[in-house]
Amino acid sequence: MMERFSASIGFDWMLYEQDIEGSKAHAEMLCRIGVLSANEKEVLVNALEDIKTEIRDGEFAFSSALEDIHMHVEARLIEMTGEVGKKLHTGRSRNDQVSLDMRMFLKRELIEISEGLRTLLMTLIARAEQEQRTIMPGYTHMQRAQVVTFAHYLLAYYYMFKRDLGRIKTVQEGVDVLPLGSGALAGSTIPLDREFVRAKLGFSRVSENSMDSVSDRDFIVEAIFAAAMVMIHLSRLSEDLIIFSTEEFGFVSLPDALCTGSSLMPHKKNPDSLELIRGNTSRVVGDLFSIFTLLKGLPLTYDRDLQEDKEPLFHAIGTVKDAVSIMDLCIKGLTARKERMETAVYESFMPAVEMAEYLTVK
Ligand code: ARG
């Protein structure tokens, strides 16, 4: 029961590429400083490559007897190379290793999220260009307030997602730090060449305080926060579009591929995709609560509690990537029902503000 309770392999296997790339850089550095011979380094790097292929091709045997991805890779390495395999972990701890893996993973994922957001921004602009003359009611308190265009409305969300993109850039700067060399908490007496590893793995800076490095999860909080903000914006847009697509409003018609029918009522077209974006937002906000609560009151330095940082992060990242793509398809595919929007404008007293302003200026 303890093995099962303790294992993180069920989710941290996702870090295998980063774990192996990090280990290859570490092996090369150990060779540079004379801890490994050139031949030993070759053996290790080649075996690590083979392990990566095994995992990618689904030929690797995972077991909860080995706690995490780091132990799995190391155990297999020793199985393949014998005594040499045991030298790889010299000057390294899983505490700096796991932080490295998470940072490398996030670097890649944040680029992907940014790309998705950029696509959505372009889609919103393209849609807004088509809807410059589509007038509709703008709402405050959910009451018809003033006349706007559908383009104006869509670009409001453009600016939200543009801010999100800026936020992600800030997160990327925080992530871009090499923790390796911090060891378990106190660094190492071996003269590790951190600068070499930094350049090899493409980090901008090396961390400066080893005790901070192994316990720091600020970058994960920031990444989840950025993801949660994107979800909040997507959720608000979803709510708007769900309302606008009702028979009562009828302002938009959603793409069929993103809706479902009912098992009982043949006339129904349900906006499931948008409801699920709205629903999943609660779980991503929950991820933010999880990571905050995890860190509160955690003594320095590494504590095993920190293993619990991964599932909230993976969940938040996976969800936001999917949700951004779904929303992009939705905006691309939705039909603006211009006559319905116009009728809503002309049926109301909304132009009263403009008339009052006209008279005031007069
Ligand atoms: N599975 C652990 C985690 O994800 C790896 C680090 C373990 N370190 C340790 N000192 N037990 O956090």
C-alpha cells in the first residue's frame, strides 16, 4: 500500500524526455570535469537515448516499485550499462533533478500555449474585420445598455487574451533558470560546471541559492495562475456565447461540430463545448488553490509534499491548451445572426444616450 501511495510514476512519466535530456547534459558535464571518461559518457548518452525510444514506443516497463520517472530511468540505465550507470547521478539529487525536469517541461508547454493564444487572437481579429458593421446591444447589468458592433465586442476578448499572452511571457522568464547543481539542498563539493549545463540545456540563468532552488515552486504557481486567467476569460466568453445562442437571444449560431443533441428532445442543440470550458475553469482555479495550499507553511527545503505539485500543473496546462483550441474553432465557425442583433437594437431605447449627447453638444 505504501508503494502505491508513494509512487508518482503514474503522472511524472510525462517528464521522461526532459529527464533524459537533462541527464545527457549532466553526463557530458561530468565528462568535461573528469568524473567520467569519454567512453563512459558515450555509453551513458547512448543508453539514455535508447531508453527514450523505449518509453516513446511503449516498450518500457513501468512499475510502482520504483517511485518516479527519475528512478525508472536510472534503474533501466544500470540494467543496460552496469556499473557505469551508477555514476550518472554523481553530484546530483532528485531534488534538483525534478525541478529541472519541471522547468524544461514548462518551457515547452508555455510556448505551445502561447501559440494557441496567438492563433485565437488572429481569429478574433479576422472575425472582427467581418463584423465591423454588425450592430448589436451592449449590456450592463445584463440589460440592453448602448449600441456597439459585434467587432467591438469580439475585440474586448482580443485584449483579454493579449494580456494573457503578456502574462505567459513573464512566467517564461521565471521558469528560465537552471536549478541543477543545487544537489539535495547544499550544492556539491564536486566542481560541477553549471555554466556548461546551462548553455547546453538553453537556460538564461543559473539559480543562485541552492536551498531556494530545490524548494522553489513559484514558477509553478505562476504558470497555473496564468492558465487560470486564460480559463477565466474563456469561461466568460463561453457564458456570453451560451446566452447569445439561446432562442431568446438568437444572436449567434454555434458550429454543429461543437454542440450535441439531446437523448430525449429532438429539437435540442446544446452548447456542450462551451459549457465544458466553463465547467473545467473551476478545476483549473482549483489547481491554483491546490498549489498555494501545498506551499503554505512548508518548511525549507525539499519536502515530499512537493511531489503533489505535478498533477495540478499537468491538469491546468492540458486543460488550457484544449480549451483555447476549442474556443478558436468556435469563433471561426459561429454564425452571427445580424438581423436578430439589429432588431434587438431597434426595439430598444438604446440610442437615447447618443441623442442626449447630441442635444447636449447642440
Ligand atoms: N518523486 C519526487 C517528486 O516528484 C522526486 C523527488 C524525490 N526526492 C526525495 N528526496 N524523495 O517530488
